[in-house]
Amino acid sequence: MPSAAAEYLRVTDLHAFYGESHILHGVDFTVNRGEVVTLLGRNGAGRTTTLRAILGLVGSRSGSIMVNGVEAIHLPPHRIAYLGIGYCPEERGIYASLTCEENLLLPPVVRSGGMSLDEIYQMFPNLKERRSSQGTRLSGGEQQMLAVARILRTGAQLLLLDEISEGLAPVIVQALARMVRMLKDKGYTIIMVEQNFRFAAPLADRHYIMERGKVVEEIPAPQLESRMDMLHEYLGV
Amino acid sequence: MTEIFGVPIQALFGQLLIGLINGSFYAVLSLGLAIIFGLLNIINFAHGAQYMMGAFLAWIGMTFLGVNYWWALMLSPLAVGVTGVIIERTMLRWLYRLDHLYGLLLTFGLALIVEGLFRYKFGISGESYPVPETLAGGINLGFMFLPKYRAWVVVASLVVCFVTWYVIERSKLGSYLRAGTENPQLLQAFGVNVPLMITLTYGYGVALAAFAGVLAAPIFNVNPVMGSNLIIVVFAVVVIGGMGSIMGSIVTGIGLGLIEGVVKSGMVANLLGAIFDEVPIVGSIVYPVKLLFSPEASAVTIFVIMAIVLLLRPAGLFGRER
């Protein structure tokens, strides 16, 4: 059993709604400090909504979201960020009216201990080269790097990464895998929503499988191989 | 006397100055509308009433409280800005998820109420506001006489416009504003208090209108409908410049004021006449165009330009297609 101190995020009986439609039906899971956890499932299973519900970006929500011992369910989104959460949305959310560097500097620092601009440019030399280009003029891979890089500056310790490997060339996906591994080594806690199982499998400590707005299975990485059949059934691959 | 296309040069410069003054008001007012539309997605039809409130508060302050022009120039926009903050917090906030039309209807209703109240209290005949002493009189430029106050209006408007532009396009605060215009949800998830930013933006946009109102008080008659006369033209300016474009509203505002002035001087009609009157057939085709750009029709010039721009570039001269 992980101790309460090691627990960074505990989601209990989370329900989320967009207007009339009830999307999440009581999601439960925990993420420990320094862990990489994936949310797997078919399209529409509620994985992206789970991330958005944690951030308060859904119509309404109920249940409990404990971040670092603080209840976040009733906080507005801008306060939740200050609990130390960084978000990289599925559509990347690069701003067209901002330059690459303005995009990078946009999210406010929420905690001390974030990476400096120099460190980020060292990690992503492409972004330095294109610092004054319009954000959306960057290539898909560069935009993805930018979307992740900008939350590393803020001091957020819990990163919510939604489909970061989607639609990118294999060589860039490999670079992203190296990046996630490096972030894990630096002590970041990461939740990844992934369609690309081959990308996520070697990176994660644990996998949660979602179906119809609920977490239905938890698979620790060591058991992955023995439970592949079940996984395939859920994911329909 | 020197003439350009049949227009005495003094008359031309006179009209250009009037155009520049009007253009300055168009620019400040359409800038406020552009900022509000960008972040709030609301077409602020109360803008004219808020401009009128700015002028009236200056007049009330001077008449009853002895507040001089310079204080009024600061306090009146501040006071009207606060009413804007209250309106945003209590009313506009509930409309963001709905169609533009609801915000337009609400602010239009507010404009009618405010104008009605002022009309009830102060009547329709209007009040005059004296030019501040330091800016009384004028300078003889040789080719024309430039009243100091009018020069001040142009300079003050341009400074306010360009400072606003600079803050939005070049500063950190401006990057929040631009990001909030594009994708406010994500910006809030990053930890920016977007609801507060929206409230203050509406307050600032409204304060800009009131600032223009105070500037206008010594030039125009201060009366309850001064805003509704102006705001229709300002909306045309916004449409021509492109909804939500900052630089677009400044440049278009000044530019259209000047064009209006040139048309009013009669130069455009004379020029069209000189070129096309003698040409068979073409002359008679151009004739109605000449009428549209004659001094008598100068009030509709901006709307003619609006129609042309909408036909050629529906998003406006500086607007991006959405």
C-alpha cells in the first residue's frame, strides 16, 4: 500500500457533465508522487474528460479530487493550476496570436522549482531557433514540444499529457518518449492519456483502463504481459 | 487663392482637421469596442451611452462640484469604468455561452435606459462645456488656423490608442489578453484568473468610451443622444476595420474620419467630375457614384465604403476570417 504522503492525486467517485450529458460515472484512481500512469481506453471512454474534470474544465462535476492533500473539486480552474498541475491538451492549444517564446512564457509560474528558459531551450533547441515565429507556424512536432515545454517552466509537479504522440512522425514520437523518461527521472508525476499503446507501455508504472466513464481495471506494468489478452479486449485492438 | 480640384486650400485643410478630429473619436471608440468584442464576444451597444455618460459626468462635475477639465478627464472614465465593471459582474457574465445576439440586445437595452434617464433628468437641448483655459485660443499655421483644443484632442486620442495597442501587442499582460481572446479555457487552466481579466477588460473598454466623451464635451454639445448619433458610424468603422482587430480599428477610425473630411470638402466629387464628366457613357455610369461622394452625401460615405468592403472582404480590412 502506498502511504498517504506518497500519494499526489486521489480521484474518488468523480462525475462530470457537459450540459445535460453525463460523461463520467464515478471515476476512481490514485497517482503517487514520481509515478507515470496512463489512462487507456477506447475513444469516448472518458479519458480526456477525466483530465479536464480534474482541471475544472467541464460543465459541472462532483466527487472528490485531492491534489497533494487539498480538495480541488470546488476550486475554479485558475486556482487548481496553483496546486501544481500543468496541462497539455490534446489539441496542443498553441496560441496563433502569440510567438513561440510568448507561448512558452504564457503560463504563470505556480510553484518554485520550475525549469528556467535556458534549461528549456537546452532541452528543446528547436524552440530556441524558432522563438520569434508565430506559434502555429511551428511544425506539428515543434508545437507538441512547445505545448509540453511551457508547462515545465511553471514549477508544476503533476503533468497531465493528453495524446502527446498523436499524429507525429515515429522519430518525433521517440524523442517524446525520451523526454517523458527524462521528466520521470527529474521526479515529475505524470498522467498520460494515450491511444498509442506501444508508446505508453514502456514508459508507465501503472495503467488504468477506462470504459463508459469509469475506471474498470488497473494493471501494474510488471503484469502487463500476462494480461495482454484482457487489455486487447478492452481496447478492441 | 490656391485651389486643389476646385476646393480652396483653406477649406480643404479645415475639412481635413474636422475629419481628423472625428477620426480620433472613431478610433478611440472602435478600439474599445474591438477589445470588448475580442475577449467578451459581446457587441457592446451601450458604448455610445457610455461615451455620453463620460461627457455628462464631466459636465456635472464642473457645474455642481467644481471639478475642472483635467480632473474630469481622469475621474469620469474611472467612474464610468466602475459602472462597466458592475454591469459585467451582474449581467453580461450570464450571456457568454449564448449567441452574440443576446449581449447585443442586453447592451442595447441598457443604452436605451441610460439615455432615457439622462433625457428625463437633463432634457434634450444639451449643455455646453467650456474649453479649458490652458487650451483656449489657437495657433496660426499660415495656411490655416488650428484651435489648440482640437490639436490636443487628436494628440490625446492617438497617445491613448497607441499605448493601448502597445500594451496588447507587446507586453506580458497583452499576451494574456491575446491568449484569452483565442482560448480562454486553457489560459484559465494555466492559472490565469480569466473571469477577473474579462471584468477589467470590459471596464477598460468602457472607460475608453468615457474618455472620448470627456474629450468631446468642449467640442460638441453635451446632450443625452450625442452617443447614439456617433455610435452607428463607429459600428460601421468596426465592420470596415474587422471585428476585434486592434490596429485595424485605430487605422480605420482615423482613415475614415479623414476620408469623410475630404468628401465633405467636395474634392472627391470634383475630381470624379473632372475625369469622367466629358467621357461619353462612362460619365453617366460614374454619375451616381459622384453623387454618393458629394459633400451633401458625406454622412453616408462611410456606409458606402462599408458596403464595398463587406462585398470584397467580409472579415474587414484587418480582420481574419474565422
